[in-house]
Amino acid sequence: MRMTVIGCGHLGATHAASMAEIGHEVVSVDIDESKIAILRSGRSWFHEPELDEMLARHVASGRLRFTTDFAEAGEFGEMHFLGVATPSMRGRDDYDLSQVFSAVRSLAPYLRRPCVIVGKSTVPVGTTEAAQALVRELAPAGDGVDVAWNPEFLREGHAVRDTLRPDRIVVGVTSTRVEERIREAYRPITDAGVPMLVTDPATCELVKGAANTFLSMKISFINAMSDVCEAAGADVTQLADALGLDPRIGRAFLDAGIGYGGGCLPKDTRAFAARARELGVDHAVDLLTAVDRINVSRRERVVEMTRKACGGDITGRRIGVWGAAFKVGTDDVRDSPALDVAARFHALGATVMIYDPMAVENARAIHPELGYADDALTAAAEADVLVTMTAWPEFRAIDPNAVAEVVNRRVMIDARNAVEVPDWHDADWTLHRLGC
């Protein structure tokens, strides 16, 4: 199939390369010429495992092209995927859909024959209907252009696998004609055993937000239990292990710590609550507001633990920070709890030195006032407190005796339960953990 992908961010670039991988001819469009130039060279402008290899392979073969020309895209594609960003609105919790509708306005005037526009972005209920009305108004092909929705379920660090081997594909359509075309597009994936669930557009639009808010709720639940464990003298990790053995609950997302961040869970939880408020579903708003409040409180909890470890005041103290990315496996620092807490340390008068194996440059771009190191030991050098805030495997593998030789005090706040506790205790470290 000849298809286009509008938007060359984490979602769009990965989807474009993956569609080429399963045999389609793909043209991907973005208005950012610098991103297009990098992608044309066969590599990505962000870190994502396996993606560069796939980009290089299909750019070289000619199956995948990148352009800034919407006319080229409109003339080329039988199916057009929308993979643009839907960030939170400035000063509000709602999704900012300006990029979605801008993409539709830019593409629609060049749609002169029947085709399908398939939205991938995370959006509120009613977006498919609004996009369809706009297309009918602007596209020369008129009623021949259908709009459907097909939300992504990508995890950063696993985006290629989640596109080519997802646990499910969900599609919201209004006709069997559109359903058949989308089934054709995904046939190599569904033939491999991936289930496709076809719904109405409203249900489909709710699925992604509901999935992410459920994950957020699970994380906030175990973090609330973490506080209970601390008060009761219990161990939240053992509690989570016991809960996780119940097949109705499962162990995933039951890791207590500094809370969730990134470009999806915080945004989607708040936006879902905002839409529920508009719909008058107050009990859903109450639940999701509590989830968000618990999550945000974890950051201040780590600050308080660090302040207490310094005798009540961190002014003038040197704090080593291990981790800046919002999670392991990515260089993404959007709404990163680690980076936010590091900035709070700095605002309270501490000297902060950060190390992250992938995210240092992205962190520096947002918080140039903080210090950055090229390795874990340099970040820990002369530290009064060492705080682990992203659970990179190298932090678990590091020798606590080697770290002890460079710090001022053997005190660690393990905000991600990321290190081997017995090893650090054996090396005479004072180790503080959330939920223990």
C-alpha cells in the first residue's frame, strides 16, 4: 500500500519505518526541515532502540522517503496516518489539538481521490468526528475521504517492537469499507497473531487515555502503599511481590518510587480527567485527581528525605544525582521526576551534579544551571548525599566500595529501589529507600 505518515516525532518516525518494514511504500511528512534532513540520512533525531537500523535499511531501499511537501504526500498516499503531537494546552489539562487540525488542513486540499486518514495521536472523544467534518469541507474528494482512529500504544525504549509486535491493534471506524482498508494495511502484523479490535470512534478514542490512566493509577496505588509501609515498618517491595502473584493484579507497574513522568502518563491522566469533567462524570475526576496528586507528592517526598539526611538543610550541600531520564531506556526528560527533583535541590541552595547514560544533553538543554558529569563516579565525587532517581542497570552493577572512595558521606537516597541493598549495607552505606 502507498501510505503517508504526518509527523516525524517519536510516534511518526517509528510508525513510518515500521510500515516500510512490513512492505508498504511510505512518505513521511514534517514541517521541521532539520528533522527531515536527519531522517533522510537514515537515522533518527532521538534515541530509540532498533529504529536507526530500520530507517537506514528502508531509506536506502527507497521504500521510505521524508519530505516537507504536503502536496507530494496528498498525491502519493492511499492511506494517511496522523502521528503529530497532542501536548497539554498551556495553563490547562486539556489536549492541545492544534497540530492535529493543522495537519488535516495542510493535507486535505491535496486529497483528490478516495483515501483514508487514520489518526494515531492520543485525543479526546469527538476528535474523529471533528476531523471528518473538516476533511469534508476542505478535500476535493469530499465524501471519498474517510477518517478513522487507531491509537498508538508505544513505550519509549520499546517503540519498534510495540509497533511491529503490539499486544493489540484498536481501530475506530464508521464503515466496513474503512475497516477493510485498515485490515489490509496491518495484515502482515495481524497474520502473525496480533488481535485487532474494531470499535466505534468514541470507544477507540477513549482506549488510549483509559489505558494510560489505569497504569498511572497502579503506580500511584503502590506509592500510596509505600507510605503505609514506611509508617508500619513494612517493606513495599515485598508487598508488591506478593500482590503481583495474584493474576488479577500482576506485578507490572507496582514498583514504588519517585513516580511516573514522561510525555504520556502525566498528560493523559490529566487530560482524561479534564474530559470527564466536561462530560459531568465527577467520580472519575475525583479518582484521577487523587492519582495525579499522589504522583506529584513523591517528588517532594524525595526532597524531604534528602533534606533530613543532611540534618534538615541542604543549603551548601553537594548532591550527586544518578538519573535524569524519566525512565530507563530513553533519553527523554519530558516531565522527568528525576530532573524536577534535581532542580528543586538546586533551588534550595544545593550544588547538584547529574549523571545519566543517555539523557545528559537533553537535561542540560532544559536545566543548564545544574551540573553534569560524564560518568557515575564523577557525579558522586565529594557528594554529601547520593540520590538514585532513574534505575539504569549500571547503577545496580556499580561497586559501592568504589563509590565510597569518592564521596564525602556514605549516604544514599534510593528513590527507585534501584540498587542491591545488601551490597551497600556491607560497604557501610546509610541507605534510605521509599517504602522501607
